[in-house]
Amino acid sequence: MSELVEIALFTDDVERAKGFYERLVGGAPEAEWPGGAIFSAGRVKLLVHERAGAIDGGPPNEDHVALGFADLDAACAELAERGFSFLVEPRDYAWGRSAYLRDPDGRLVELSQT
């Protein structure tokens, strides 16, 4: 079973986007760094991140939704058995363990270890 855990938005102007979402959600980000910020929207995180090149072997830096799984590797194995193809297989990143695929319309979907 999965749950929606994050919506990631990539931008060329983090400060402008951060200001917009501060006003929209009515509060400051729960975390921020040069090039990004995370807002809490209930149980879902809203990530605002600078647009940049992808890391080697990593996912494209583009808008996406993230679904969380208690056991990412088992979930990905089951999804593969059901015919899903992965853009990036499960691997560890600075932000945690994630895998990536695309939906039928080409949108990026992150699957993350929760």
C-alpha cells in the first residue's frame, strides 16, 4: 500500500516560488536551503527546488509526485512483475531511497522508502 508523500516543483526562481507558496499556505517552509524549500501540506510535503541538471544515474529534475512505500524494494519487485518499467531502479540518494517511472502521459513519478 502506498500513500502520497510529496509533490515536487522545479523552478528557475526559487525565491519567487517560495514567496508564492508562503502566502498560499499561510506559513514559512518547514525546511529551506539555498535552492529549495519544503512546505507542509498536511501529511504531504510540497518541495520547491531549483531547476538544474540531473545527477549521474539519477532522475530528471522535473515536476513530479512521490508515493511512499514501507518496503520500496518489495513494492518495486511487485510492480515489475505487474509489467511496470522503471526509468531509475531503486537506489540510495542523499534524500533517501527512491525509484522513478513515468505515467502513461510521461509525467515523472517517484516511489520512495517511507
